[in-house]
Amino acid sequence: MSYQAEYNRSIQEPEGFWGDKAKNIKWFEQPKKVLSKDEKGNYRWFEGGKLNTSYLALDYHIEQGRGNQAAIYYDSPVTGVKQTITYNELRDRTAKFAGALASLGVGKGDRVVVYMPMVPEAVISMLACARLGAIHSVVFGGFASNELAVRIDDAKPKVIVSASGGMEGKRAIPYKPLLDKAIELAHHKPDHCVILKRPSIAEATFIAGRDHDFNEILEKSHALDPVFVDAWDPLYILYTSGTTGKPKALYATMADMRWRFATPWISFIKLDQAIYSGLLLMWAGLWVTVILYTHRL
């Protein structure tokens, strides 16, 4: 079916169109309704359906025999680091980091701010939040302290995941001082921070009782199975730039992301093929990378 035909049906028969697409998703519990309204008259998609984004992005593909297939090709021209991560490896690290976050008190519905450079650990953090049913909010790594503080006050995260530093071109940016200043400025204080040490870029001074080493807490944690949540539960918060005023929060739900898995809308991407994504984390680019790479069910 052509793109135009698909589009036309989605406009003319939205419930039938998305109901058919939903059949391509592996649900923990099937939706009772495709489209409904709540008591305030707001529309809701896939009422009664339960699923987990982390499961769909990782576990499902392992079950289909793709565990040893590459899920992420990481190639940093700035640091010279190249890394291939399979579905098995990404699922295992995600499940263990979900356990790490749970050990810090993060659970379904809690918020986690991800203030990271473009590294695989950022993807792991996002998928780990989804695995728990927690809500992540990506803030562009290296953002100024006052801008980060505004987002901390709005999201009210239990945990912030960050790194000791990142690279901007050939310039090293220490993240930890920016993070510490942001927490000082913010009215809301996170219970914990998890810091990825990158000593070749920047050192980090830890605050006892609050700060934890990313790799250390990951290694000592137990892997967790995915928590199946309602289709309309929030997946992440994305903030506008704030250049015209206070940043506005956009909530994406589990249902908002399902069409990416269910609709083979980029027909030239096949299984076992890779795509390139140069999108920034602040625009949820790595969700796009993971989802596009795995969208064929």
C-alpha cells in the first residue's frame, strides 16, 4: 500500500487504521478500545492495553533470534571510540541499570533527568527508565546550569543521570560542575545522581551519599524484567528551548511511540541493515535511532 493510501485511511478511518497497526505490537494485555475519551473529554488511545517500550525495543527481538545482531553501532569521531552493542548486551545492561535505578528508589511514574553526552550509556539510561515504567527527560548535555535548574524544578526527578564531561568539537566540557550548580539553584533536589566517569575528558568530584558511579552501581545491581504499563502512561518529557520564555513540557505517552514500532513507514529499511542518526539527544534522537533500527517486527 502506498504512503498516500495509508495516510488517507489514517485520516478517514483513524480507529480502524490504528487498530490494525496495533495488531503488529506484542501487547501484554490487548487494548479494549482503540480510541476513547476520559471524563474530561480528552481523547485516549488504546484503553486497557498494557505494554513496555524497553521490551519491544530489546527483549522482543532477542526472542525472535536477533540477540547477537548489532543493536547499536557507536562511532565517535571526536573521541575515536567505536563500539558495537548487540541486542543481548544492550538488554542485559539496560535490565541491570533498571535495577540500579530501582535500588535508588525509582519506580513506575517517577521522573529521571538524563543530562548526558552522546554515548551508549545515554540510550541505556532511557531504556532502563522505560523498563521500570519511569518517565525520563533528556536535557542536552552541557546546557547551562540555570537552564538545567529550570527543567529540574519542573520535572522534579528522583535521580539525575549524567557524566563527568563531554566533548564539543575539540573542547572538553566538564558536566559535573554545571550539574552541581544547577542542583544548587533548583528548588527541587534530586535524591541521587548517577555519574558516568570519563577521566580522559573531565574528572568529577562526588558528593557523598548523593552521587554514584554509573558503572559501579550497574555492575552490582540485579537485572529487572520489564514493568508492563498502560498504553497512555507517560514515556518521556521533552522541553522546548525556552528562547521565548519558560520552557514548555511536552509529554509523550507509550501509545504515542507505538506507531513507530507498528508501521513500516520507511520501506527501504530492512532487518540486518543499519541506519545513521546524527540527531541530538535533546530531540530524543536516540529513541529514533533505536526504534527505527528495530521497527520491523
